[in-house]
Amino acid sequence: MTIYVDGLLKWKDSLGTLPDQTFLEPGGTTLYTTPVELVGKHEVRVVLDKEEKTVEENQSSKIFPKVLGKEKLESKPLLPDLAITDLFLTPRRELAVTIFNSGDSRFP
């Protein structure tokens, strides 16, 4: 997972290192608070990719953009069966991402 704020790389980590791996199971969801802190209005893009191992025709399906505090959130598929369902700031101004597995099996 990679996070860009206003087009600049702010943070990158592997999905495999997220502390709560329940999103890998069918119907699984996890809330992950990142170390990214934001003040004011920003365009944030979260990109999910399993270390560039997934080859897709439409690479943009793995990108979830949002202007925080302005737009209504809609779930967008990113990888087969994985989607980001929320992107928000915690009370401490840390960026948090909710990941959901809509598939019938554990994500590889």
C-alpha cells in the first residue's frame, strides 16, 4: 500500500506487514492507521498492490483517490476481491484506511 498526498509520496508499506490480517479472509475488513498526518484540505491517493505481483489490464483500479472532508465515499475495487471502503483522519490527524475482502476465499 502506498499513500500520496497532493501527488507526493508520503508513505509505503507491504500489505503483508499490516498488524491485522483479517481483511485477507472472505468478508474480512481491517482498519489501519498510518503514520501520515494531515492538516487542512488535501487530495489523498491510496494505491493497493501486492508488491507489483498483480498484473491487471486497468492499473487505475488499484487507486483510491479522495479529497478528505469534501467527497462522499464509495467503495472501489482495487485488487480482485479487495477494496478500500473508507479513508479518513483520526482525531490525532493520522490517515486511516479500511480494507475489505469481498471474496469467497482468503486473499493470497
